[in-house]
Amino acid sequence: MRKPRVLLLSEGFGTGHTQAAHALASGIKKVSPHVHSRVIELGKFLNPTMAPLILSAYRKTLTVQPKLVSLLYRTQYNKSLNGFTKLALHRIFYTQTAQVVSQLKPDAVICTHPFPNAVISRLKRQGLNIPLYTLVTDYDVHATWINPEVNKYLVSTPQVKALLEIRGVEPSRIQITGIPVHPDFWEAGDKVSLRQEMGLQNMPTALLMGGGWGLSFDEEHMKTLTSWADRVQLLFCLGSNEKMIAKLKEMSCFQHPNIRILGYTREVSKLMDVSDVLITKPGGMTCTEALAKGLPMLFVPPLPGQEEENCEYFVQAGYGQIIHSSDVITNRFKHLCEQIYAPREAESQLKAVHKPGNKNTYDPTCCAQAVHDLLFPATAEVTSAPKERFTAGIGATSLSGTRIPF
């Protein structure tokens, strides 16, 4: 019998969208080992030369002109992508999307970014007969996510569900699943044994993360952090920010045995397990991973747009605090040291979100299980032969004469 297939489409604007897609793919595999999943950053896949240039320009604009990005985000907040924009996206960047889908023959498409979501929606209007599920990867929802062709929205919180309903999405098309995290984050590891395994001291520990693009901190905060190195172990996880990594390694205040400077790593789950507090920019994925681990958070001032909304959600929920000044760091570290290594106070509050019956329950398995249930509803049987999915003149020719493996 042919194994069911799920195609997850993302884009590389930031790392969270694609990270969410990979996390969901891994979760689906754990919940349903017989389901095949494939993650594609669609623009990069179809335009390997142009896409990196566009992403680089976006990143530079976000860094150099954050107020402009914020203005664009706010002015377009309640506006869906118009027909002209959707047509331009399709013609310029996504002309071969139909061929990709035709070759892979998925039983469902899940989009974790608005652009592929708009492209697949357009193909559905032209006759593509396939379920489209949209995973909103933040704690807010911009109107560009919304398309009438979406069969189901998978969202983080009741607040996001309410925002979609205000914009006219039927409640039956929205399911609160939480943002998925990789199965590595579904359970907490043993802190003491993991510290020993990783060659770390058994002492209060702070993890500093900045997402895939790296953490940006001013000098005052850096001095405050390193001044605690005798009492608080500092783990800097800086992603792909090579300039920041090189800069910190050259600074004398970072030459301390209780300070670790790391680049890209696949050990984030373990790093969260060994830590007592996370200092980070409020990206949706990183915050959700910390939520799953029961790890309190301190937030550097957020980037404009989604990060501002994420930050507001986690602060209002009591899971984190914004670093308005170095005093916030000092007070948190002082509190950690005064606990004399008693269980962290905020942990009980965070772990309460996992208790059954709590209206704010976060179950890290929920999103993967929801996809399984959408693929295999209790009243339906899995069929061995999928229905023909392309009509209305959508071609099934191969992409550039090559076969795409699923």
C-alpha cells in the first residue's frame, strides 16, 4: 500500500518558519511512522540564485531600517495579499510549483509561511484538488496568512483563533494546536547528568540565544552578563552570526571558564535542559521550545512585527520579562543565586501550562496529532490509491526534466 505523503512548504525569511515545518515533519513521523513528510523552502528550491539575494536584502533591511519594517507590517496588518501580488509571486518566483506538487503527489500540503500559502491557494482556485493546511508560526496572525482556499488553520492560541474569526474565517476551519516543536523538546532531560555529559559546571546557568541569525546585545548588557560569570554559567548560542562569535571570542571579559560561545548547534534541547533561564529575542519557535521545557525567559527588545506580538503574549502570560535595562538581568541572576539551587520558582508556573484541564495547556504533541487526525479521520479508511489531483489545465510535466524524490 502506498504510504501517505505530506508536503510542507516554507520560506527562509528568518529561521522560524522552516524550523516549524521541520519540527512538524519530525512530530508527524513520531506520531505516524508510516507517513512520509518532505520540507521545502519553495522560493529557494525554485530560484536557488535569486532567493538568497532577496533574503539577504530582507535581513539587511530588518537590521538597518527596523522602523520601516514595522511601518510596513502595521499598515498591511489587516490586508490580505491582493490578486496582483499573488499573480506576481506566482509568475516571478513560483511558476513551477504545480510541477513540484505534481511530481511529489502529496496527500496534503501544509504551509508555514504566507507566500507558499498564497501560491497553493491560487493553484486550488485553478483546480488543484488537495487539502491545504496552514500552520501560523507566531502568537499573532497577519492578514497575509488568510486565503479562502485553506481547509484548516493550525494556530498557537485562542487569541489567534479569535483574530482569524474577526477577519471572517469560519471557526470550523481553525484548530488550536500550539506551535509544533521537535520531539526532542517533548520531554525534559536530567539537568545534572546532562551538565556532566556536556562538561558544564553544576551551577546556576543562563542560556543566551538569538535564533538562526544570532543574538544582538549592547555593550552595557554584555558587561552585566559577564560580571556574573563567577556565579552564573553563561552559554551563548549565536547561530550563524559569525561576526558576533568572532567579536566575543576576542573580548577579554569572555575569556572565562564559565562562559561558552557556540555557533549553530543541534543540541538546543539539551542546552535548554541544563539551563535555569533563557535570554533571547522573542521568536515564536524559540519561545515555544522554552515553553515546552518549562524554562523562564528574558527578552531582548523585539524586532518589529511578529516578534513584538510574541513578546507581548509571553510577558502577559507570565512566562517572560523584557530586558528594559541591565537591572532586569541583575535581579534575575541574583534571584537564581539566592535560591542556592532550589527548584526554579518560575518553573512551577510554566509547567502548569502542561496540566490537563488548564485552558492554556500547551501539549507539544498536539499539532502532529492534529495533522494525523486530518489525514485519517476516524470515520475514513486510508486508501491505497490517491485521487487524481490536477484538473483545469494544470500540467503534470516534470520540473526541468528531473524527478524530485520525496
